[in-house]
Amino acid sequence: MSHILLTCLVLALCAGITAPTAVADQRIEHVAATAPAAIGEQGSILLRAGADDAVFSVYSITGQQIKVVRVSAGSHVSIELPRGFYIVKCNQWSRKVVVH
């Protein structure tokens, strides 16, 4: 039963993933300051809140929740993670992020 639930969660998260844009290749300082952002880098994911506080949930590609982080408005947090693909969900979007 839990395997079916996990599969549904992964499919639901993947349905909300948007296509990567040129913004994803830029460092966090270059992204518009008013929007939340998640940028994959070497060994970490940078999470930036934007104009309002934001809650980010980080999931493995299999759907296992790895971390939940609250970031205050205007600040950012770096989460160290092993190389791989992750799904980052924010209150406004969800995206696939690659850690190099």
C-alpha cells in the first residue's frame, strides 16, 4: 500500500515540474530578488526566499522527503547534498534540481 502512495506522490510532484530555463544556470545572485529560487551547484542546493518567507521541501527523485527548510525573506540557505537529481517544492512551484 505504501508503495502505491509513494508512486502517486512522485507522479504528482513530476506533474508540477516546469521545463528548465536559462535562469537555472545562473548563480542565485542573478535571479530576480522577488521570486523564490532553487539552484543546483557543486555539492549543494542554494535556496532563496525572495520578497516573502518561503518553505522549501527537498525530495529524492524516488519521492522520499529529505529536508524541509524555512527561509526568511531576502535571505538564502545552502543545503549540502550528494550528487544527483532532486525535486524541490516551494509554496509557488516545484522543480527538478541537479547537484553536480
